[in-house]
Amino acid sequence: MAHRVQEQLVLVVELLILLAICPKAIFGKLGCHSRPSDVPPPDGNGYCLSWRLAVEANNMRAWRTVPPQCQRHVESYMTGGQYYQDIDLIIKQVTAYADGITMSGDGMDAWVLDIDDTCISNMLYYKGKRYGCDPFDAAGFKAWATRAECPAIPAVLGLFQKLVDGGFKVILLTGRDQETLGGATASNLLTQGFDGYERLIMRTQAYKGQSAITFKSDIRRQLVEEGYRIWGNIGDQWSDLQGQFVGNRTFKIPNPMYFVP
Amino acid sequence: MAHRVQEQLVLVVELLILLAICPKAIFGKLGCHSRPSDVPPPDGNGYCLSWRLAVEANNMRAWRTVPPQCQRHVESYMTGGQYYQDIDLIIKQVTAYADGITMSGDGMDAWVLDIDDTCISNMLYYKGKRYGCDPFDAAGFKAWATRAECPAIPAVLGLFQKLVDGGFKVILLTGRDQETLGGATASNLLTQGFDGYERLIMRTQAYKGQSAITFKSDIRRQLVEEGYRIWGNIGDQWSDLQGQFVGNRTFKIPNPMYFVP
């Protein structure tokens, strides 16, 4: 009996030594090795990660709605903290760049900032649109914007104030319609702390129906012709950052909820 | 005697059960988990996700190395499947766009493709450089490229063949030095299936020391002056896709391992 138990003990000790030397040899085969926490899960999440990356790297154009299978993914991204963490890192890059600029002293050193989902957030509105899975609703968005209740995006507000305090002329450039949303937009910006900008430029009748790239390029051309040096240009849409006179450096704020051509 | 041995056996079996349930409880404390000792612990995946997004959206410029705390994240991204999944979705976008092009029939409809980490992969080389945590090693990379063993990136190879078969002139444009790497590069491309391209354009003495943006813009200008219509331009670096004559549409292949100015 003692002999048999001793044999078993030797076997068990050998197994323990094997485990200590090479746990993967055993756990790997059992399928219970610990996958690093940062490996994406092999389920449908991978597609949504790819989709969102393609949007942010400007590989995905003219998309109309978030793919239905990515609603949860986009919701988690927007509300779970990663969206704001992503913005914080971008604003750190902006700040490092802005800190390195030698101001001219002539009052023409400028930055161009987009408004919607750059300065102030429409996330609450898009929550009701399944985070972009529903198609764009012009009347619904107008009603929302009229309420003038978009909260500031904190890191961008901090940057805005730093730029203004530093002597930059901050020009807010938006595709929002001036006639119908001019008052609400100015009011919303002010109550959220966006105070001290040089100009608020909105879409007028002359630019109606034009793409954001065309409209914003034309405005930036006028600014440059007036003598402004556009040091930086920040927007959540690639159409804010492409076209002509885009500025010395552009920064893309994430937005997986909608696409503006 | 038998009783004492049996008690020991029970203890050993209990230890085994503990190991099976929670190996980290033992190996973690013993410091013998599988993470290499020189890799700093993950700081929370969030920062590395933000960092990688900033790189891919061109918000992060002139970065020299992957942040040390993101080594594991980049390794997992590159080797865990997500990198290839991301590329597959991008190539689907490229294909949909290419399918919609009406060919002129004059043989001047062209695409420009970068080579390193666009057509063929240097992932194996960068594995030895801690996935980009080590600074660029010109001699080491030259020795690697001379071996001409970079594997094709499958989805890009498929696209390349589709473009060639479809009658597009595919121009491969690389910052690799023609004098020292010309033969190895041509050979590597051929053995990996990149056959039938219109031209392989490498960096000559005249472009030495110039940034990729300047060099590649100048080459694309010459192509356009020759009459080529650059329908698409694909690269893993923003410096492939910016500057002049960038093409009708650009596509950014992910690369979190290194930055080329």
C-alpha cells in the first residue's frame, strides 16, 4: 500500500514540476491558459473595432449609418470612458504643438475649430438615435440644437481657453445653418464656457447644399486672404480637415456616430 | 508510514487543484508567469488604445518608438488577429471603390502602392525590435531587407492581382534605397507573388535625405505629368498619403510599429 501511494506521489510531484516549468504545456492543452487582457475577443467585436478604425483613419467614406451589429460597441465606446480618454490624448498632442508655436505678435495667429462633437457634444441626442444606427434626422437634430443644451467636451473647452488666453484668434466654423440656429448656437457656446472667440462662422444661404469640404475650404481661403495664419484645425469629421487651406496641422477628434460629407 | 504519505498526497492534490483553478495565484506570486521580465506591466489597455488610434488618425506625429507600456498591446494587436482583420475591411473598401471606376482604356489608369508593411510585412523583423519599442536600426533593417524574406500581406496581394488583372497600372513606390536594396526588393516581391506591376520606383541618390512626403510627392508629380491618372494610393504611413498629387483616393493600412516622416 505504502509503495503504491509513494509511486502516486512521485507521479504527482513530476506533474507539479512540469507545471512549474511549463504551465502552458498543461493549461494550453486544456484551453484554460490566460489570454492577455488586451487581445481583442474573437467574437463580433473585432469587426466593429475594424469598422471604427477605418472610420477614424478616413478609409471609410460616405457611410450613412453605424452597422447595426456595432450599436453596442459604439455605445460602449462613447459612454464607457474610452472616447474621452482618446480625446484627452489628442488634446495633449494639440497642446504640445501649440506650446511650440512662436506667435507673430500681429494678432493674426489663428486656430479653426469645428463645433458639433468637437467643442460641444451631441452624444445625448445620438443616444436616442441608437448611437448612429438610425439614419440622419434633419428635423430631429434641428429641434435638439435649438434647445442649446449640448454640453462642452471638457478637454476641448480647456484647450479653447488656453488658446484664447495665449493670444490665438480662435475661429469657430460650423456647417450649422446661421438663419435657423445662429442664436441657439451662440447661446449654447456661451453657457458652456466658449467665450472669447474671434468669430463664429456658420453656413449662410450662399453655401446651402455645398459639401462641408467646399464650404469650409472657401471660408478658410477668405481667412487666409484676410491675413490669418491657420496654425491648427480641429474637427470630428475628415471633411473639416480636408480640401484647401486646411491649416498648418490638423487634428481629428473621434466620432463613430455619423459622417458629414 | 502509509498514513503520512497519504497526508502528503492530499496536500499535493490540493495544491494541484489550486493550480488548476487559479494558476496566477501561485505563478504570479512566484514571478514565473509568462510575461518577459523586461516588459513593463500593462497600465490599463485604455492608454494604448488611445495611442494607437491617435497614430492611425494622424494625430500623433514624428513619434520615435512605441511607448514601453504598450509593447504588449501592440504585440497582441499585430499577432492576435485584429491587425489582419482591420486590413481585410480596408481592402474591402478599396475593392468596392476600384470596382466603381470607369477605366479610360488608354492604359494610364494607375494605382500607387507602398511596399513595406503595405505589400509585404516586416512584422517578423519588428518582433525582434520589441514591436517598435526599440528605436529604428538602419543597419539591422537593411540586413533584414537584404534577406528578401518579407511575407506578402495576403489581402493586399489579392488586391494587387485584382488591380493588375483589371487593367490598372500598379506602381510600387518605396523609400527603400535602390542601390543597396534594389535586387533584394524585386526578388522579394516576385517570390511573394507581386508580379505584373508597371514600375518599381525606389529612392535614388537624388532623393537621399529627403522626407518620404517630398520624395513620393515628386515621383507622383512625374507620373501625373506622364499622363497617369492616380485613382488610388495605399500606404501604411501618412507620409505615403500626404503632400502633392496624392491620388483620387487614399487608404491607410494600420501600422503601430514605426513612423516614417
